[in-house]
Amino acid sequence: MLARRASPPSGVTPSNYGPTMAHLDTRMARTHVKRPFTTLVLAALVCSAAAVSAQPVDYSKLEIKTTDLGQGVHLLGWQGGDSLILTGDDGVLLVDTSVAEMGDKIKAAAAKVSGKPIKLVINTHAHADHFGANEAMAKGGATIVAHANLRERMAKGQRIAAFNQTIPPSPPAALPTVTYADALSLHFDGETVQLFHVPNAHTDSDTLVHFKRANVIHASGTFGGDGSYPFFDSSSGGSLAGMIAAQEKMLSLADANTRIVPDEGDPGSTAVLRACHDALIEIRTRVQKLIDAGKTEDEAVAAKPTNDLDARWVRPGGFLTGDTYTRMAYQSLKAGSPPAAR
């Protein structure tokens, strides 16, 4: 998800930084980064997001809720996002650094669990509330790992059409120094942390993070939790087909006891993930049928194809209404498959 504010997260200043990680096990050869995939602007989302962002967030008042998920993994939850930490003798591994304004609070929350420094950071995707405090972590000695597309988007800056938000280029010190193409395994304090790239899902830079021993998966933005359609950002390379594929990947990794950490909120169960996946399949089928029948986007929305699903998957007060999700699905399906990696 994106930071709920009217302007992008505050900038950071460059510094010299270039650590390496000798114990990274690269499973797949590195490839060239994909070119960004752009689709139609989601006009309905722009209006909704503007309303959500009307009042800037006062980050000084936000508190982080720490939840022990077992085996050294803790959830750091705050209004607008979820981070994970893995703690042990090797130090602290952090998944997502939050916005710049929350960096000190993330560090403080980690310090309450472990007196060790943050040694390794994983960014799950290229929305600024997931990499905003990268530079602060790097200055503290952390190595930053992410998919290659995320580094490219951070370096170039990007426009998030759905939220009418421009994210400026990040300074060199904030950029990931270790990137991967398809899959990567990290071995940290006895835990095997598997990173999987799921193409063109929430964005084109998503990383699913699987803690094998702890049986926890961070879903990047590909799962909205219980009671929420998952948002996909078409202007950042996301797609409905990619979201379904990402959820199928997580289901292949999960068992009945796996905790699935969404972009924001409490961890969900495998059963909830499967129900969300089935809802997305149904939406794809219904909207594609309307497209095949020659219906325009407005006619598809008027047909209310998600009507029986909305009671379960529309969060009260949220911007992802059934009509909005129908528009997103229609535009994504009409656009077809995003371009393959080059």
C-alpha cells in the first residue's frame, strides 16, 4: 500500500555506503530489469485516494504494536503498514523500513526485542511506505536486499497514478545493494528466509518473504487480509492476473498453520488467503465475460459483478469498493498481460 498522506514521504540525504553480504545464496541468475508497465489511470481511485489523503498523517503520534509470531519473528504493526523482524545472535533482519518519519520508531521497536543492530533489510515492493527509512538503516550498517525492479524504480522515481502521487528518486544510500531476479535464499540465525519474485502482482517489484522455520509469509501487497480486496497498482506494473498468481504461489508454500502477513493489519490464515484467491478468480471470470460480451467499462460496473462478494471483501470506509474493484479488473484484463522481463 501507499502512505496515506497528501505528499510523498520526506527525502533523505545521500551518504557513502557499500557493504556486501558474503553468505547470500543466489538461486537464480540475475537478469535485466523489466521496463515499467503502464496502464490506464484509475480515475475512480484517484478521487478516493484524494479523500483518504486529505489530512496529512502525524507520524509522531503513531505507535508500533509488536506481536511475537514465534521462532524469533515479530510483527511490527503501525497504521498504514506491517514490518517484520527476525532476531537472534546474528543481529536483526528487518522486512520493510516504513516511511522515513517512522524509521526511528521502527529501530526503537526492534531494540525492545533485541539489543542487536539491524544487519539486513528486505524491501518487499517499490511503494514509499516500504522503503522510506532505507537510508537510515543503511547508515546504521544494514545491507538492503530487494528485487532488481525495485532498485530501478527507486533510482528513477515514479508516478503512482491511482493515488495521484509522485515519488522522487531515492538517494544512492537508500538503494538496495543486493538485488535478485527470480528467487533468493538468505540464511540468518538458523532461519532460512526465502525470497520469491511474483511478476506484475501488487507491483512489478514484489517479493514474497517466506520464513520457513517460523512458518510465516510476508505477502508484500498481494493479500489484503481478512475483509479486504487486495489492491494492485497498475501504474507500477501490477495486474489482476499477477495477484492471482502470487496468491497461488503463497498457497503452494503454506499449510494450515501458516501466518500470512498482509500489507497492513493482522496476519491472516491460509483459509482466508484461499477464500480471497477464490474471490479474485470469480471476479476475473465475471468481468472477462462482460468484456467478451462487448460491455464498456461503465456498463461492466453497472452490472455489479462483485455484488455478492462485497460484504466479505469491502472494508467499511475503504476506497476499494466493489465498483472500484470492477474498474480495476476491467482495465487490467483489457490491457492484457504485462510485457515480459527483458
